[in-house]
Amino acid sequence: MNDLGKASTLAQPAPAEAIEQTLYEVRKKIYPRAVSGRFAAWRWFFVIATQAVFYGVPWVTWGGRQAVLFDLAARKFYIFGLVFWPQDIVYLTVLLIISAYSLFLFTTVAGRLWCGYACPQTVYTEMFLWIERKIEGDRTARMKLDKQPAGPRKIGLKALKHGLWIVLALWTGFTFVGYFTPIRAQWGEVWSGAVGGWQAFWILFYGFATYGNAGWMREQVCKYMCPYARFQGVMFDPDTLVITYDTERGEPRGARNRNVDRKAKGLGDCVDCGICVQVCPTGIDIRHGLQYECIGCAACIDGCNQVMDKMGYPRGLIRYATERAVKQHFSPTQMIRRVFRPRVLVYTAILWLIIIAAAVTLYRRVPVKVDVIRDRASVVFGTDEPVVNVYRLQIMNTDESAREFSIAVSGLEDMKLVSEPQPIRVPGASNRVVAVRVQVEHDEAKPGSNRIEFTIQAATPGKPDQPPLVIHEKAAFVVQPRVEGEDRR
């Protein structure tokens, strides 16, 4: 057959059935093998640390209330000694910017560290796998159990495992809702059966999500549902630390006895044991190169190092390294020097500037907010009567201590302020609406909008040495033009 004939043969479309098989792949259950080592210890450190914070913080009290509570009904967020209101949305924006920027920076430096050690999907998968291993055994035992026909032992083990999974998942959902509803009161409502409908819904919803994601879907969430897995590669460069298989050292791979001279047989250090695949929670083979499914957990490094120790070979066949370091045979010092390159240092400096600016702004935040709203239907006229505007002052005391407020107004000659008796007391972490009347003699008021200013002084009772806070809020004093001969009384 000539070249043209070969080309036409290659150009023929594949059968529809073959195309369908390439586009669809039935999930093969992954049985991650338990592994120990330095990186496994780090993973469990972050599991314990993150869950100690998550499960423990809602039970901490601060000043007679829950230390961390996002009270959506009252529209107040309590974070230890700070109280945030809807007007403080800028701080949430800054927090999200810092979190996103940190994620991008860490990815540029060392790949998917968040995914491998602190992502909730990774953390809860580790916890659910630990329960599974304790009940059903390690990888081989679990595979044999799943192949066995249903029997009392298999049903009992599966029921126990799923029962513990459900308990952990429901406790996770209960704790999550406890950040938005006082958790101690919620605990009593759950035990008494008086829990509200929406609370029960969200506890079950987040419990079901935890049970499904960590118990059943596992790596599918990381591979197909998480958007970060798709775009994290654009933040990599040749000097990003990633999990790397040293092809030059490991190939050609092949099984052998420990006493065999691998160099005499022309073999690399890889004994083709498959441990790196068996311990991988997403089931990839790192020897095929870095793949988007890799979450950077470093389980393959611990597994390979154990094999290298048994064979008497140097560690590091699979290791954290950069693409440039592997190709150019950099020493660890040279590799680290390239990791902290100008791009990373600039990113780090910008991140710290944002953090410091946010911290200074938060430290200097005035714990009193005042909103002034003028009643549009409150302009009163008469031939000899003063012009009157009515205002609603919403005073928000974001501090934990009660404060006493005094109100004054300025901006026009002979202005008079009429309000309830002053000082006006506002309890801690609460607000109060105060109606005030501002009046000006008709001869002193110009038609149209006149700029005035309210001055609110906030003092803390029982602390005479503490200077009062002074807040200035501008407002408009409106005077309607009079029509000759019209009586507006």
C-alpha cells in the first residue's frame, strides 16, 4: 500500500462504539494502602489540628457568649472579642482576597499543599479511611471482603463501618450548624427533640454531604468536581516544587532480589513494586509524570522510601523536586534558592502588605457606627413657624461594653435639636434607633438642601479616664421654597 493509501486508512473515522468507550470510563474503586513516614505524619498532624479547631471552637465561651458565632438572624458575627455587622462586609472581602492570594502563592511555591494536607475533602477522607481500615483491614483485606458473597460477617462489618461513618458525618453537620446557631442551645434541642426544621435540614444536609463525599465519592470529588484541580497547573513553572519521579535514576524498572547487582543487569532503582500506585488516594501512577489528579499528599514518597530502605538503595527516587532541578541535577541548596525566586518574593511581599494593612485597619476600627436617615415627609412650614426636619439615627454599638451617647448638630445658625433625654444608653453588641427633630427659624433657612453635621459622642460608663469616641455624620437639611400666598400649616 502506498503512502496515500496508508494516510486514507488512518484518516477513516473510528466506529461509534469505540469512540463511546474512550469517552466514558466506569469508575474502578480505589483501595488506598496504609503508609507511614514523614509526610504521613504531617498529614495526620493537620487532620488533628484542623478538626480540633473545627469541633472545639464552637464550644468555647467568651464574655458569657459563644466565642465564634455567625448569627445570621441577628445579622451579627461574633469572633472572640470582635463583633462584625453587615456594614463590615469589607473585612470579609479582604479575608477572601488573602485566602485566595495565599492559595495561589503556595501553589506557585510547592504545588497543591492545600489539597494534600488541609483540604476538608482530604481531611475527612483520611478520617473515613482510618475507620474503614480499623474495621475491614488494610488494602488486601478490603479487596477480599468486597469480592466475598454477602454473609453475616461481611454484612456486620459493613454495617458497623457505615454506622460509624454516619455518626461522624452527623456530628460534623451538627458542628457546622453550631457556628450559625448557639451550639449549646442546639445540643439541648437535639436531645429533647425540639430542634427547628431548618436546623434539622442543614444538619442532615451537611452530614449527608460529608458521608457522600468522604465515604463514597472520595477521589471523584478531587478529579471531577473540584475546579482547583483544573486550573492549578497554570500557576506551576519549572521551579515549582512538585512530587517527581526521577526517571533517569529509576528506569529501566524491573523486579529483582535485594542481592542482585542492578547495574550489571542494566536496571534502574525502581523495582516496579507498584507501592506508589497502591498508596495513592487518587489511584494514579506518578511514574508517568505529574498529572492533574495528583493532590500532592506525598503518600507515594513515603511508600517508595520504605521500599528503597528495604532494598538498600538511596531514598528520593520519588521526591519533592522541581522540573528544572531534575533536568539540571541541582543540589538541594540550588533547588531551594530557585524556589525563593524574585516572583515568589514579590508575591510574598504583596501578601504581607495586605495582611498588615488589614490588621492595622481592624485594630483602629471604631467600635461605633451611626447611620443618619432623614424622614422625607417631615418638612414643616408656616408663615412664622420654624422649619423642621426629622431624622432617624441608627446607633450601632459594636463593642462588648455598653456605651452612653450624646447627640449634637451644627451647620446652620440657631439650630435646635430635640430628642429623647440624653445621654442615650446602648447595650454592648446591639443597636438602637433614635428619632430627633432639627429645627431652624424660617428666616435663617435657605430654600433647598443645606449641609448639616451630627456630632455623636460615645462614652463608656464606669471608665471616666477613657476619652469618649467622637463620630461626625453629615446630613441634609431640606427647606422647601415658599409660594406667595400659600399657607402650609
